[in-house]
Amino acid sequence: MHWVMWVFWGFVVTLLVASYLVDLLTGRKYDFNEQEKSLNQNAAGADTLREIARQDQQNGPF
């Protein structure tokens, strides 16, 4: 069972080193910050809020 530990930690270390190398070789061009929404996404959000408000007005408090 000792070899299982080496396989597991070897796989984890390999993943970490590979992800670092990919990041380094691609010049860190991947940016995971929140991007600006498109007009379609803004329109869909506004439609959703209008629909929620309409449902709230149609359904009474009970």
C-alpha cells in the first residue's frame, strides 16, 4: 500500500507542475476576473427582474 501513496502524491505534484508550466508558457493570458456583461446578458437580467416584479404584483400577500 506504500506505493499507492507515491502514485497519489506523484499525480498531485505532476498536476501542479503541469499547470504552472502551462501558465508560464501561455504568458499568463488567462484572466479569471469578472468580465463585463454583454448587452444580451444585461437585457436578460432586466427581463428576469421585470418578470419577478410582475409575479409579485399578481400574487397577493397570501
